[in-house]
Amino acid sequence: MIFLKVRMMKLDYSEIGRRIAKRRRHLKLKQAEVEEKADIGYKYLSNIERGLSIPSTEVIMRLALALDTTPDEFLVGTARDTGTRWREVAELLRDMDDKQLTLAGSLLTWLRQQAL
């Protein structure tokens, strides 16, 4: 039997929302513009930025793409310079249904654990 050591990171969704808002303001974009670019619902970004809504991984990826950064900037506060590869992956995730996103998330979790 193999036991995997999993590190759990507690996410502070209020802080994530503040980071998203900071990035949006830095780019001088209105919430409605970002919502349209990220293909998310009206006022959803406002709720995320105020820590009232918890965004899914897909929404974090869409927001990162719309705000021209990497998801790390929102999740841990630093953007990683990875070129355009992360955008390509975000685009692949964009059109997936819930079942496919669950499978992709499991695969990414497994890949990350291999690097531990």
C-alpha cells in the first residue's frame, strides 16, 4: 500500500479577492470588462473581490487569463513568469464540462505530488 503525503494549503478567499481587485485596478479595467473577458456572470467578480463568493479553479484560470497574469498571483501573491504555456492550458480548461474539469484537477494534483 502506498501512502501519499499531501500538503494542504488553506486558501484565504478574501485575500484572493483583494489580489484580483488589485490586478484589475492596476490594468485600469472595470469589473464589467473583466467579467466579459473571463466569461463570468454579472456582479460575480464583485462578490469574488469582496470575499463573498468562492471562485472555482476554472474561474481563477479565466480571471488570470483576462487579467494577463498567472493564477499564482491571486492564490499566493506572486506571478510566475511562465511565458504563454499557462495561457494555453487555461484555454484547454475553458471549454471543459464538470466531469472533465474534475479529471483534469485530479491529474494536476497528481502531477504536483510527483514533484514533492
